[in-house]
Amino acid sequence: MQSSVPELIAALCPEDAEIELYNEKEGDVPLDRHWDLVFFSYLHSFYEHTKVLSSLFRQRGMTTVAGGRHASQFQDDCLRYFDCVVGGEPEANVPQLVSDFQRGDLKRVYNLHSIGPAAIKPYRYDLIDYKTNFIRLPGIEASRGCPFTCNFCVLTGKEKYRFRPVKEVVAEIEHRMTWNQNLFGIFDGGFVFLDNNLGGSPKYLRELCESLVPLKKKWGCALTFNILENEELVRLMAKAGCRYIYTGLESLNPDSIQSMNKRQNRLGELRRVLQRTYSSGINLSFGLIVGSDGDTSEYLEKVPDYLAEIDCQSITYLGIVCPFPGTPFHHQLEKEGRLLPGTISRDYDGYTLCHRPSRLDVSEVVEHYKRLSRSLSSFTSIAQHYWSKLWSSDLPGYRTSILVSAREIFSVRNPCDNRERTFIGGRDPIEEWDARMMRELRLEPQWLS
């Protein structure tokens, strides 16, 4: 799923501003350009890289801004490498920041209270260049936050669930959104909801889907497993054009689910729920994580067998449970002294073990992770996925979604392509270019344990 933060920030800038967007998933940020004001939004694990870019730009007289969850939490550290920091959501802060910048009165921190999801402006879809990513889809937000309290989630305790008026969401899709015409137009009219949990309110989701039916678009989203149990609502989603759902399944082990406080995942009817959703015309995509406190070596060894029993080969994300700073999981590990020594922000990427699990050795987690990465993304798994799911529904767009999903399933093995990685926090080196530039700029990594 591609970030749409650039299009969101651009929509908050003055209409006469000259704006360029860069997404490092799609291409490098040019280092030979000059901009007056540069906004950076990044994940925890890219902090070292981002502060290198910021330092290089500041040396050449550019003003840089850090935003996002990491910047909000570590404002003092970020202010060493950026001219100012935006804490919280951008709608109230970015316009004020730009106005102050134009007057030469830029503040160091902008942390104005949110003005609510109803004030989210339509994205600058006109700035999306689909040539840099041939399979990218436009994205939109209908809601923010999540009503659940998983202990490892960066939303827990930080954001309440809230949603935009349905009529504004529909108007943005119908009149503002631009479409991907690549590959003979197979993605034309397709988009994704970028919400953390589109199903946070079943009542709202139902109203949204009813309003989407007349648009005849195809879309995907992420939501929690409890929505899949609602047969009537799933059928309505399919009727409204939903062809893809990502759900954080996380584990097939009840002890692990309990340790995560992920009470919305009820595993008893999993096979039946999966079959029913595919039959409705919706392709499912799941995430699994290893290394939680409920995991045992016996369970992880049998994960492929468990998936075969429920006829599920659509694992598109396999990670190692990450104790992001500020989460209940991180607080617990810190209190119990189980964080691994020497971890830096680079290690908190969802693919690196940063703690000692309660029932597994560190080396066991890594070995299971690497084995499962290869097994779950094998050509055999993809072939089984096609064989068992391709003909489950004949709704328009369903089979295209199934066929395209092979790329996601195969990508599960990508982290293992770097054979130098240990996947253990505090042991893997920073990427070569970042490390060299940090030495030249005399920058230190951010130590988190």
C-alpha cells in the first residue's frame, strides 16, 4: 500500500505554491535541487536516513520539517536535525506553519489540536505520477484511528476512532480522484481506502458502502477480522465494489492472540469465514507475525500446516512483532528488562527482533522467520492460492485481484534477500550510503535501548 501523505500535505499548501512530490518507494529524492520548504514524513526505521537528507538540505539553506508518529514522539531529538516538527495531524498545523514561514516567523514546534476528520481536504490527486509506479492506485481516507487496543499498535492510547461524512468521501471519489490508466486500463476506476481500520464502525461502513454502490468502482481496504464474520456486511461490501481486504490475522495461536490483546480476532470459524468472503467476490490478504509472547517453537513449526487446514495461502505480510516506542508492549518489555541492548530507530521496522520473547530464544525466532518467509511465498503457495480461489466468484474485477495478489505473496521473502541481515536488533548495520553520510555529517544514530 502506497503512502498518500505527499498528496495530503500538498492539499494543505497555498494554491499558488509550486509543489513537487517524492516517494522513496518509487525513486530517489534528488540531491541537486533547491526547495524553499521540505516536508518529510517517514517511519521509525527510516529516521537515520531522513535526518541525513534533512542535514544535507539544511547545509544548502533549505528549511526542513519532520512529521509523523516518530517525529511527534521524539520532538526534542528531531529538532537537532530539522528546522521544525509537526506533532499530531497535519490539517491544523501545516497551514499555520506555511503562513508563519512566509512571514519569516517559523516556530520550532507545531502541535495545534486536530480540527477533526470532517475537515480533511481532498487530496492533490493531480500531482500523482502513475508512471513511477505502474500498479499504484489512488488512495483516500474515510476514517482515522481504531477502536481496538492491540498492545503492539502505535494507535493504542493515541487516537480515537472517527470518520468523515459519507457524502464528502463519495464526492471526492467521484469528482476529484484521478485513475491509473497503465497496463491497458486494468486498474482504471480502482482505488484503496488508506484507513487503519475501515470497519471501526460497522454502521458507518454500511452507510458508506450503500453510497458507493452507484459509483461502480473497484476498491480495497484494511479492516479487522470481526467485520469478516458479518456475512450481510461482507456481501454489501462486494456489491459496493470491494475486491480486496487486508486483515492483520497476526497469529493462529490463541495464546499469542491473547498476549497481543487482539480480542477482535476469533479463530474458531476461520475457514468458513474465509470461504464465504471469497465466494462473495472479495480477495483476502493476511498478515502474520512471529515472536510474540504466546509463540512456541512447536506452533511456529506447524504454521504452514495450520494454513493448509483452513485453505489459506494469501499471506502477504510476514513480520516479527515490533515493540514500537510508546506502545503498551514496549512499556511492558522495558519494565521487564526484555528489550535487546543497542537497538536504534533503524531496528524498529517490523522485520527485526528487538526483544526477548517469553517462550523462545532470539535465534529460534529468526530461524522460524526466515523459514516461513521462504515457505509462505513459494511458487507452490501461489499456485495453491490460484487453484483454490480463482474460480470462487465471477464478479467483475475479482479474478484480476486474485492474479495480481501473487506479487504480494511472493514479496514476503524480500527481506531475506539481504543475506547479511541477522534480523536481531542492535546487530544489523545501517545501510551503506546512510552510514557513510552519517560519518561525514557527524550524525549519531538514535539509541532506543
